[in-house]
Amino acid sequence: MLLLGLLLLTSALAGQRPGTRAESHLSSKLQLSGTKEQNGVQDPQHERIITVSTNGSIHSPRFPHTYPRNMVLVWRLVAVEENVWIQLTFDERFGLEDPEDDICKYDFVEVEEPSDGSVLGRWCGSGSVPGKQISKGNQIRIRFVSDEYFPSEPGFCIHYSIVVPFTETVSPSVLPAAALPLDLLNNAVTAFSTLEDLIRYLEPDRWQLDLEDLYRPTWQLLGKAFVFGRKSRAVDLNLLKEEARLYSCTPRNFSVSVREELKRADTIFWPGCLLVKRCGGNCACCLHTCSECQCVPSKVTKKYHEVLQLRPKTGVRGLHKSLTDVALEHHEECDCVCRGNAGG
């Protein structure tokens, strides 16, 4: 009888062990969730301030090995002197989780301009190393995000240095093109008024050959037609009245930056600015309170412009030069739309 009692007690204790393990596993998951919050993932605004007086670097945790998952790290670099810029140069060893549909959604590193909150660029994957970035003032912010899946290696490393702004007596175009970061090179390129002068600056030793190569016939299709549409109208009083009513809300010439329109911080275009048709003005002849009306596009098209494209070569100094067509948005027609009404 005593032996039977011991057997029953042993069986009961054994039956409780799986449940104990399950509770322990659940407890560890809850503890892991709490740890995730403490790591700062839920507080992306927390940042580490680094005072910059000389060259230095920041990098993803464990660089050049696989970085941890579930991280949000923010660095704000602040130069000691006010009248200087901060230049960022990415290490050649760069690799984060690949983008989805060419968009960095999951793991990425992002550079932001603190003065206006604009994002200078966001990068992921391992196809190419991001180009140099330069601040507008004496501060710049860097943010690194990793989700809970697929961490990659080697991560990233960013070297930072101080850059003294150019004064009126020292023009960027005086310095060799190879000595300038991409944004300053873009400013130097924009200053040239002719393509010959630009190529002569970029390639002083072989500018004539480069100029000939640009216009050498190739099998690549170039030069898509760019035609401004015009409407032929008969003149009558009804038409004049209609044109007067719509005159304040029509497509107009606007100068836009090609880099900003295409969101291509890794490329320089010449000319850097082009004219496009965009809806502009107000609704001066509206039948309602004019402050409640807006001039909006009702017909939008893409039109092609041929420009010179300059892209940094990978791993070596120099620029790839080619003529290319860029598609920019043009507004063909505009409507005056008022709050609560379909028209003005």
C-alpha cells in the first residue's frame, strides 16, 4: 500500500512539469517584450549628442558583423564651432536588409537636417555605398532602425569630419571636382553656363574627348519629344469672359530642381533646374469667399527633358557622364475648387 502511494505521488508531480515549462516560457516572452521597450524601440526621439571638434566615426552595433534586431538608435552630431559644416562619408563596407519595391521599409540608416527636419537620404541593402552627405549648418542627425527580422552584415560605419564653408573669395569651382563632396560639387556644376565649360572643369586633361563621347551616336534611344500643346480658339465675347474668369488659375512656368523632383541625392544633373508647367495663382474670379478656394491641377502629364547626368563611380574617383531623359510632371489644365463646391 505504501509503495502504491509513492507511485501515485510521483505520477502527479511528473504531470505538472510540462505546465511549469509552459508558464516559464510565457514568462520569458513577457520579460523579452519588456526588455524591447527598455531598449528604446518605443522611444525613437531619444538621441545621443556627440560634440564634434575633430574627425571621428559612428557605426551600427557589432560592426562589421551582424547588427542586433529591434533597435532604434539616433545620433546628433554638433560641431563646436558654429560657422562650419559636418561631412559624412560612408565606409565601403555597407550592408543592411534589402529594400522592398525599392523602398527602405525595415532596416535602414537615415540622415536628417535638424535645422528644417528635411531627410537628406535613407539607405538600405548592399547594392551600392551611399554618397557623401554634408550638413547645412553645424549639426546633423543620423538614425538607424532595425526590425525583428533578417538582420544583415556588416551594417554600416559613417566617418564624420569638419568642413569650412566656402566664402565669396573662394569659389567651389576653383577646387578640383574630385576634392568636393557630392552636394558641393552639385553647387559648383550649377554655376557653369555652358556644357563646354562644365566638361572642361570636370576633366581638364581630356575634356574634348569627353565632350565628343557625349554626342557620339549609340544604339540607345535618346531625345524623346517634348512638345508644348497649344489650343486654337476662335475669339468671341463669351470666350473672353470665360478666359477672364479662369485667368487667375492657369498653368504657369515654374523653375524646379531636377534632383529634388526625382529625389536623387546620389546624382547631379545639368542643367540643375528646368521649367515646368504647374498650376499657380489664386481664384480671383471665384463666386465664393476666395480664401476658401484653391487652384488645383485637373490634368497632369509627364514630359521628357534631356539633361547631362553625373554619377559617382563605385570604388574609384571620378564621375560617369551620360545624356539621359528625365520625366517631370507638367500640369496641362487647372480648376478652381472651393470648399464644399466642385468649382468656383
